[in-house]
Amino acid sequence: NSDAYYYDFKKEQITAASYFGFGTAGPIILIYTKLAPAKFYGLETSLHWRPTKADLVDASLSYERAYYGNLQVGFIASLPVDWTGKSLDNTPRNSGTLGYEHRFFMTDGGYINARLQLKYSSSYYESDLAGSGVVSPVPGASYYNPAPAQYTQAAYTRTDFTLGYTAASGKYDVYGFVRNIEDKTQLAGAPQNLLYRSDPNAVWVNVTAPRTFGMHFDVRL
């Protein structure tokens, strides 16, 4: 199966926060949803091949471009940062998967199923649309530290493996799994920090799950 697509969104939703100066009770900060134009286009191809009754090979490849149209971002409303043409988050230009599955048929009619899958992703961005603003009641004295920025997640691979047994009746199966054999994590968001934090070095970031393993037991009544 192969697909080509092109989307032209007039109103992509973005959650943003902006500082509008000092009021009687302190800084005036507005959190809101911004609407911005965005374009997506790409190609996707998938393959499912069963050379024998016991074997399955599947693969997928994709190419994608996604970028904003006219968009201004930044925490300090009086200091907008031009984001036009920037790539959307979590959109690697190239990605793909390759999997192989084999069934070992048992004399009792059940089977053991083994599957190995590899995922590849080229680099992608995670955006901090606000930045950290140093705000001042003095006109013209506010500035960014740091400014809104895109952070790059480098290209990576992820390998998963499952091994399980399914009963001949189909009423139960049990299988074990190992996910992310490489035990590498990837960015799931831009680095974050509190604007008025007590520790100036306190920065955190969300990441994907490290290597995990476990077992499943399913019963069908």
C-alpha cells in the first residue's frame, strides 16, 4: 500500500502563554490557544508479505514535511519571535519499520509466536514556544533568557521483541516482551523550567520510556 498526501490547515491549534506587563497584583500573564496556518505533505508505503504459512515480514517507509505558516511566538508579547517556516514537533522527515514474525506450530494444535521489530526515525524537533522571559516594569527592559527555541532529537532506532504461546482452543495465550532493547530514551517535549523557580538550574524534560520487559496472560471466555 502506498499513499501520498497534502494537507493545508488554516488553523492549527497551539497553546501559548504571553506576558503583557505589570498590574496592581503583579505580572499579567495570559494562557490561550493560538491558531496558526500549517502545511503537511508526504509519502507513506507499507508492505505485508507472508512467504510461508509460518512467516510474516512487514515493513513501512515514510517521508514527511510539516511546517508553520505565518506565526509569532514568545512569552513576552512586546517581543514576538518569528516562527514562520519552522518545522512542527514530532515530525521526522524519514522514518520506517521492519518486522519479522515466525510461528512454531505445536502437536497439540497451539503455536509459539516470535516477533522482532525494528523502528528507525530520523531527527525531529521539540519546541519551546515561550522561552523564559526576564520581565521588567521598565519599558524596553524585558528580554529573553533563553529565547524560544527548537531542540533536536537525533536519529535513533528502537527494537522490540515478543515471544508467546497461544492455545489450540484460542481461549488463552501468554507472552513475554522486551521493548526498547537499546535502552535509549528520546525527547518527548522541549526542556521546561519555571519562570520564577528558586533553583536557576532546575530544568526538566519529558522523555520516552527506557527498556521495559514483562509478561501478559490473556483469557477469552
